[in-house]
Amino acid sequence: MWRDTVLVAGKDLRIELRSRVVMHQVVPVAVMVLVLFAFALGPDRAPMAHAAPGLFWVAVLFASVLAVQRSFAVEAPDGARDGLRLSGLDPAGVFLGKSAAVAVQMVVLEVVLTAGIVVLYGSHIRSYASIVVAGLAGTAGLAAAGTLYGALAAGLRVRETLLPFLFLPVAAPVLLAGTRAWQAALGIDSGSTGDPWVRLLLVFAAVYLALGVVIFGPLQEAS
Amino acid sequence: MAPAVLLTTAVCVTGRFPALAGVDLAVAQGEVVVLEGPNGAGKTSLLRLCAGLLPLTGGEGTVLGCDLRRDAPALRRRVGMLGHAAALYDDLTVAENVRFSAKAAGASVSNLDAVLDRLELGGRVRRTPVGRLSAGQRRRVALALLVMRRPELWLLDEPHAGLDAGARAVLGELVSEVVGEGATVLLASHEPEASVPLADRVVSLVGGRVVGVRDVGAGVARRSGAVDALRSVSGSVHVA
């Protein structure tokens, strides 16, 4: 399974390095979300800094939909999906590999967005460790859940519109917990610690990773 | 010896109409069977059913000893299919596509260069993204995936389409070679002049049913003759 995970993740990341779809299309869209909200919130930096964690995770959430769609789009043309089914790869390895590739791309995006909220919104990071742990846990959860629902939608003609409908409500706990954890790490909510929210992010990631390993194969067969 | 493919009144319904409406077919191990028939006869559906890519919705079927209803995932690891689509990643190079497929199947990649050279995909072409290749070259890459994997059952859907005489000769050699190693080949084609010389038997399909089977003689001798004929036409078949 782990060999297949590395193989699939390497393949997906190499395709992204060549095509640069996520870097050239998804990252600019996410940055644009931050910029447009900055305009909408006005020139006063206080409300912008207060809203920064929520806007960060909203941008990450929408960008993750695009990254997951791209992850399955590379399998669609020229019968590559059939090729993947005939490849002999362990479905659990395919799931973990695709999730890992999406997660790596999301981490790159999050680094850019973090710089964006510091520069545009005047946010000050109080706890780098909390930011990193919450970011990684949230990213793992979004990548795993997104890949699972991406596989569900992949075989359908309406997959582009169906995926957000399926995935966004499910990802709501990540939006909530990620925002609260980042509020604590940025010193916005000084009365609370972000630890419970980080734990929720870790549980979410663990549940969806385990679920994906178990049901990705049957899901591929069914779709 | 158990047959490589054994279908008994096999039905496959995709959408509203049956693609296969009760196919009876037995293919022995090491046999080359050509499927012929008009468009919509069910040739591609039959190959996809045997690959475990389409569901068996009626009748019985085993391929390489795997029950088509229960063991399709296990079966898919043992078959190789060259379909209408080449199943390639456009952004990866020729070598990267072939290496990924071979590693996924757990096959050795030590003979990668020899296989690519044999299919005239060496040199600059091996470093070219597949999306920039011609249709014929893509077909050669798809063939290279199968050569690297060496499946037990080769399912070839219009394998001659887009191939020049040199590549057709290599295809003929490959069919002879893998059959000699004990593999079985099911080949669907609209080009009897290219495919029948490779065959042991020809099965005619119409409307999702087998309407005729004919023995076309000693396959080994015919295959050898067909390859020689193509080699004389191309004059430049490179054999690794």
C-alpha cells in the first residue's frame, strides 16, 4: 500500500509540476478571495485582522475543491481511469497517494495565503507551532475527505457541480475548527486555547483517512 | 487445462440496451482469437467484460479462473488492455508513463530502454510528453505499457489502428512472442487482412451475440508469415 501511495503521489505531483494548473489557476483564485475581502472590509485593519482566520480557511476550502477536481480530472481523458483500474494498484494506496498529492499542493497554497493575511490583513502570528499543526491537520482532513468525495463524483457527468455540494457541507467542521485554532494562534481570541480545535482537526483527518483506506476501492468500483 | 476465457450466455447491459445479449465463448490458454463484426456488434464490450471493466449482468463468466462477478479486481491485475483510448497521462513523458505503469503492476523496469527502442520510442521521443505525440506514437506507447507488464491475457481493441507497417510488424512479433510464453490474446479488429493472419480462430459477433466461429488454421505458421510480410513492406523494423 505504501509503495503504491508513493507511486501515485509522485505521479500526480509530477503532472502538476508540468501542467502548473494548481499553481497558475488555483493559487491566484485563493489569493483573489483574500484581496476582494480586503476591499469589502474597508481600510480599517482591525476588522480585517479579526476576520483573517475565517477568510483563510474559506479560501483554503474553496481551493481544495478545485485541487480535488483537478486530481480526478487528470484521470479522465484518454481512458486513464480505466488504466488506473487495470494497473494493479492497491485502491488504498491510490487513495492515500492522491490525498497526499492534494495535501502537498494545499500546503504550498496555505504558505502563500498565510503570507497574504499577514501582509494584507496585518495579522500577527503568536504561536507558529499551533499555526503549523492546525494547518497540517486541517489540510490532511480536507485532502482525505475531498479525495473520497472526488472518487464518488468522478464517474458522473455532473461531477464538477456535484463535488462542491457533497464536499463543502462535510468540510464544515474543518472550517470551524481551523478558524478557532487560528484565532487562538493569531491572538485574536485571547481567552481560549486552540488545543481542543486542533484535536477536532486531527480526529476529522484520522476518520476520513481511515474511511478512505477502507471504502475507496468499493467506491471506485461503484462509480 | 482450464480455458483462459469461458463465457456462458454472458449478458452485459450498459444503459438501456444489452451490449452483450448471451455470448457463449471459450478461449484456450495460449490461443489467439480475433473478434470481428460490424460497429455496435459488441466487440469492445466483450473485451471490457473480459478485463473486468464492465459488469456481467447475466449468465456466467470466468476469465483466467476469476469469476467475473466476484473477482474482477483480482482479474484486472492479470490482464492488459489496449483500448480505443491509450490510457496515458499527457503531461508525463513517454518513459515516465511506461515506468509508472510497470511499477504499478510490480513489473521490472530494467528492460525499459530495450522496449522503447523496439517500439521506436527511444532517443528524443522517450523524453517527450505524451500529449505532444502523434496518434500512432501514442498507440506505440500504449503497446509499450503492455509489453512491460506482460499480462496473462492481452485484450487488444483495434490494435492496428494508427500504426504504420513497422509497428504492425512489431505487434505481430509480440503476439507470437507472448503466445509462445503461454499468454492468451483476444483481438477485436475491422482489419481482417492484418488481424486474421495472427489468429487461431475468428469469432463473428452481431448484435451482442456470437454468430459464427471459424478455425483459420495453424496460428504459429501464419503469424510468422504475416510478420515476414509486414517486415518486407516496412523494411525498417527495429527489433531489440
